Amino acid sequence: MTKSVKFSLKLLVDEKRNKVVLAEAVHDFVDVLISLLSLPMGKIARLLESHKDLQTVLACYQNLNRSVADMGIEHFETEACKSMLLSPKSSYEIHCRKLKLNMGDTDATKFFICSSYLSDDSTCDNVYSNFNTSTCRCGGTMSTRMFTSDEDQIGEEIGNSVDGVFVNCRSSFIVTDDLKVSVNSIGVVMNVLNDLGYTDFSDLQETLLDIGFEEVVTLLGCFFTTETPLTCAFLMKPCLTRKLKMLSPHLQNSEIVEPSSVFSVKLFVRKFDNEILYAECNADFIDALLSFLIFPLELICSLSNNLGSVGNLSRSPCRKASASDFNQVPDYYGCSNNTMFGYLPSPSPVYECFVPRNSSDSWSCQLARQIQWSMDLFILGGDIVKMSPNNPKVISGSSSGGDTGFMKKNTKFIVSNDLIISPMNSFSTVGLLKKMQVNISDLEEHQISISKADLISILRASLVSSSALTNGLSNLLVKKPKEET
């Protein structure tokens, strides 16, 4: 599980066209390739930002990451809100740690109870948190560690590096240039070559590569710049700085949009080219934009419908049934925006826990779904209690609902065209107008309502453009009539 791991990849290359026709890959590499679908977009943006050739790819997502990092804790509902956005978690991170190369490289999920839970006069609820900054209803910090095994957390046996984590056989695999993955066979190779018009191997050359962490990051970046990522990544074609062609925005259907799925936003537009420079909005719209960071790549692909090669990888018949859908996110990310994007968070379980009496030794408090209680534990003396997950976005015991977002309500925000977010009370609006370097008379204001389809349009634009608001919302701008003089 180190960055020094290498995989053998055999490329079949058309040297005249400088194009990868197909690759023959070991199952360990394909396991890692499929795991990329489970990575949250915020994590992917950070991986690409650290790569010298990929720093302009997913620029809008990098701006969202930096916006979260730059904003003070006082703008978030809780300290945990900032933490969970800066280091977004995958529902499959436990599985990814079983791979020979874990591209997510996140710390194991931790479990905490209130530091006052074991005291005699405790008024704490029987709840746990995955964040040690969460606050208990008693006012204490939930910083006392509890422990559970990986298998207990997901309730099933996890695949491993020997049998395969996400792939369903130990064969080698054929991967086409547009990421169609099939179990290796003579028939598959013949079909790929026939489909591409090759009758023999006279123009084809085999090349053997060692693929490690850096090469996989390069390949990941090519997902967003080309429909032929193998050629782009391994033949060094100049496609890393290109962007996939913008597709037309989602069309509004005839359904009535529910009021809860509409945000009211004020846009400031430059007249001569209709570019949206900034938007003024409330916290609920910011919550929706920040949700882009926690979505796994597979969900982004299904929502955007403009990452064809990623879709091919997602539909691979080589995936295990238990890993056929990476569209879920941990349930502590849950908020009212979930239904807008058509996914449901994966529920956190209720655990049984042995809590020792008259002891502050948190290490003897073990979480498990089905604990085989030993006599040694009962000799110590204690209670078996059920621990339920708390919502780290709210203070335990408060009246806030379970769909609470990340940002403090009743806060106004400014969002730039390339998705840099700033609270309005943290800078001078006069300074902002000066920074625009545009005549005031060349600016016009539009008040619009944003629906689910419009949000998805922004999401699609943010994948392939640094003008997410303009490309995502320009169809909503109504041309204002000229004023009579």
C-alpha cells in the first residue's frame, strides 16, 4: 500500500498514428483503475493539483477546495463540517485500503464518544461521532476514542489484494483506449482489432511499461481532458491541457420544480459578452456547490453525462456485484441537497458496545455489530449499550434537523465564475468592484432561480471549464430591454 508499488502494463501501439490500441493489464492494476470511480472529487482535485502537468485540470474543484480551506470556522455549522469537506471520505475507503495501491490514501475512519461519557454524573446520549471535534449535548467534546474492525464497519468480508477487491476474477484484462475493460481472451483482442479496422499486426508494436502512483494520477487527469486517456497518459500526447468539449446544458423538463429544490441567486453579468462575473447567494446554494467535492467520480459521471471513457469503465462487466455502484457517500454528509442529485447516503450502523464501569480506559470500549462477549469482559464489570451515530453537522441534542447543511444559515456569500467562494462579511464589496476592472455601466444584475437541472449544468461545466457559472447558467439570463433615453 505504498506509492512505490508498480504494475506491469503491456501496450499495443499503432506507431504511425501514435495511438494506444489496447492494453493488457494484470488484475491488480484493474482493481486500482476501478477504485478511481469511488474517489470523492475533492480528493481527485487535490491529487491533480499536486501533479506538475495537471494543475489546470479541474480548476473549479481546486477553487472549491481552497475556498473551504480559507474560510474561518465561524462560517461553518460545526468544526467537523470544514474537516469533512477538506478530507472527503468515500463509502469504499476501507476496501481501497486492501488494494496494492490506494489512490485515496485517507486515514481510517475513527469513532469517538464524549470525554464525559464514562463519568458518574454523565448526561451524554448514547451516540458516537466520526469526528473528534463534534460537540456533545452536555457541552463536552467527543474526543474519547472507540475501536472497531474494518469488517465490523461494513458488515461483510472485504476483498483483498490476493483475490481482488473490486474485480471478480484473477485473469489478466484487456483495456481499450476509451477504458472498456474485459477479461483477457483471444476473442476479445480480435474483436477490438476488427472494430478498429486492423487486419494484422504489421502497424502495431508492443510496449511494456511499469505503472505506479504518478502514472495513475496522470491517467486520472486524462479522464477529464480526452476520450482516449491511455494514449494521452502513456504516449505523452499534448492533451493534458485540453478540456473535453462542452455539451449543451441540461434542458428543463415540463415537471413542476418543488420550491425546496430552487435557490434564489443574484448574478452580476458583463453586458458586452454576457459573462457572469459573480453571484450573490445564501448558504443553501453554497451547500449545493460544496457537495460537488464529496461526490464520488462515478456519481459525477452519471450526473454529467460528458465523461464517456469514465462511463465505459463504470459499466465494466468485470466489477464485483458488491462493487457495482459507488454512487453513495457516508451519511454524515447528508443534507437537503441529497434528493436533488438523486442519491441517498449510505447509513451508518448502530453498534453494541461494552462500556466498563468505574473506568476511564477508553481502549476497553470496543464497537462491534455482533460482539461475542467473553467472560473476561464481564469480570471487569460494565454495561452493554447501543451506540447510534450522531450528526457531526449539529451539536448533539440540539433541535437542528438531520438535513442541516455545511454553512451557517443567514450568511451571504459571493461566488466567482470559477467557483471561488467568499463570505460577504469577509471582504470589501468596493474592493471587489475595483478588482473586476470593469465599468460600472457595463454591469447588469439578474435575479434568477436555480433548479436541480441548473445545478447539474453548473456541475458539468465545472468539469471541463473554468467558467462554471457562465457556461452553466447563461441559458437563464433574460436579455434586458434597452432603457429609453
